[in-house]
Amino acid sequence: MSWREILRAPSAASSRPQNTHNEQNSAHPNNSADCADIAPEGLTEKERLTEALAATCKNPASSLPEIMAVITLEDHQSWHRGEIGNAALVAFTSSLQERLEMNRGLRPSHYNRTAVCEHCGSIWLWFDGYVQGCPWCWNR
């Protein structure tokens, strides 16, 4: 007696083929990991936005309150409607954190080349050369 007979499993000829590893689900919003509602039940919209921003911050403990302070009502509503996605939040928080570091007199980690600004003189940038204005001009 074979194992199929013992377990009353269908024969290989009558069994349905299984999905392969390479098959993918159809493109549908419910199949996307980005659409998952990761915020716990009962949070307000502002708390949910705070959670989303915290997930995109390099150092949320020090800069999240500063980032939340510059979020406008219009930004919040755009995020809620899905017009601002995770990629935009990452770009926004990254550039804002860079600006906050520079306001504190710190050099962002990717500013590892020296350049010359017409107004500031020798500066740190992400490329070499001469510039007419730079991000450091805001700190003068």
C-alpha cells in the first residue's frame, strides 16, 4: 500500500498543480506591503502621521518634535489622502534632518568633499569645486 492510499491523498494525475515560487500576486493595492495599516487601533490621524514620520527618521528621538513642528495642516491632509507616500516622507525627513544638523553647526555625513563658496569660503559639500552659493550660506 502506498502513502497516497494510506492518507487517501489524490493521485499525482488528479492533484492540482501548486503555485510556484516565481508566481506573483496580481498588482492590486491590497497586495502591497505599503498599504498595511501598521498603526494600532484608536490612534488619531496626527498620531498616525507621527508614527509614519518616526519610521522615516534617522534619529527620531532628537528630531521628531522639530519635524512635526514644520508639518502644516495641508501636508497632513495630503498624507492622509495618500498624496504623500513613504518615499516623499523619507526625502522630506532626510533633507530636514540635514538642515537641522547644519543649523547646529554639524557636518552631514555625506558632505565629505571640500569646495569653495563665493560667500562662505572653504566649505564641506558632496562634491569639489567652486559655487556661487551653498547650503551653508543659510547659517551665516
